[in-house]
Amino acid sequence: MSLPSVREVAAVRMPDTEMGERVCVFVVRPDGAPGPDLEALYSFMLERGLAKFKIPERLEFIDALPMNPAARARTAAAAPP
């Protein structure tokens, strides 16, 4: 899957009092791009057959994903408190 206004993305678990956990995504936009809003991301994922419960309920824009020494995203470091 690719969305032109997204350079990198990481999905993380977000604590939730009602459901236990929900999905949050952190998006790194290409230089100068406005980035998608949550509704556009939702539509994009539904069109590609992603189950509704896997679709993020929160979207955050960041400048760069935190990476570990093996150049893999450290999603725990990006997770919301």
C-alpha cells in the first residue's frame, strides 16, 4: 500500500480505557506535502480491504520515525503516553 502524501508510517498500540487498546499511526510526510487527514487514511485502508478494527483512530505527524541501530522503526518510542 502506498499513499503519495506519506513517506513513512508506523502503527502503534494506544492504551484505551474502553477497548484496552486502539491503533494510532505516526506519519512522516514527504518534504512540503500536507499529508493525509484521518478520513482520507480511513478511506484508503477500507478500499484496500483492511478490517475496520485495524484502521487507526488517531493520526500524528512527526518529522522522522525513531530508528534502532538496525534501521528499523522503534514504535515503542513513538507510542503515545
